[in-house]
Amino acid sequence: MRRSVPATVVVVVGLLLLVNYIVINPLLAGAAEAVLRLVVVLAAGAALAGGVALVHRHGGDLLRGRGDRLGSAVLLAGLAAVPIAGLYPGSQGVADPAVRWLVGALLAPLIASLFAMLFVFLLLAMREGMAIRSRQVTVMLLAAGVVIVLLLPLGGQIGASLATAADWAMAVPIGGVFRGLLIGVAVVTAVHAARVLLVVEGADD
């Protein structure tokens, strides 16, 4: 019984939002908008609770001298710096220069570093794929090579032609593949989530 109530709520909310995208009705749109606002509030509460739990965990590790104390100290300092920069008296919130500096000087370089590491991992994965002589990896490498050629920073008429071809490739074939992947992942995730929530046998298969 305790599991069926949340499952019913999730299914009803999901169906309401889905029907709102299909049927044009002001009353239905108002109900869907109210539900979305409630979801945003719940998500904000969950994020706040996650932040408190993170502070409690790493604060406890720092006080008890266990785990990576340096990493915990850096994490706690970062968590404290952003709210202080955005909430001190006279602050302009997200538009405050201190917040902009934190984002531009710390967060943006960290994100760029993560993406740089992702590129290295992709190269390692391609090397492993080439070692097993997979046809799918060969197609992926050819497509990646074509995209790299199209994005070369060349000038003149050749550069303009490559830029036009790159825009078309991003909008038509690559965009179509990404949209297909997103739709497929969304459908499979929704079906699997419904099976788990409704306690359908074989949901873990």
C-alpha cells in the first residue's frame, strides 16, 4: 500500500503532463503548470537537502580526521563561497561581480577540464574499439573525421563552404540521430520506470 500511493501519484502526474502536450485545453494547461511549479519546489527542496547532507558528511569527515580531509575542506569552502558571494548585504545576487568571478574563474575552468578529460577518454575508447576491429567503431571514426574536417578553422571560400556544410550536418543528420536517441531513451526510461513503480514482474530484466 505504501508503495502504491507514490506510484499512483507519479503515474497520474506523468499522464497529466503528457496529455497537456497533446490536448489544447486552458484548464488542463493551468493544472499542468501548477504541477510543474510544485515539481520545481520539490526539486529545490531535494537539492537543498542534498547540500545539507553533503555538508554533514564532509564536515563529519573533516572533524573526525577520516577520509580525504583536504578534499572535504576544499568542497566545504566552495560550498560556502558561492552563497556568501550571492547573499552578503548589498549583493546583487547572481549578477554580483563576486559570483561572476567565481563562475568565470573557478567553475568554468573546472568544467572545461572535465570536458578535456572526456576527450582523452574518448580517444582511449576509440583505440580499444580499433583493437577489436568493430564495424560500428569504424563508422563512428569516419563520422568523427568528417565532422573534424568540417569544423577546421579555415578562411576564404573553402572555409565558408565547410562552415555551411557543418551547419547542415549538425542540423540534419547529426541532429536527427540525437533526437532519435533522446526519444528512444525517454520511451525506454518511461516504460521501465512505470514497470518498477507498478511492481510489474520482470521489470529488472
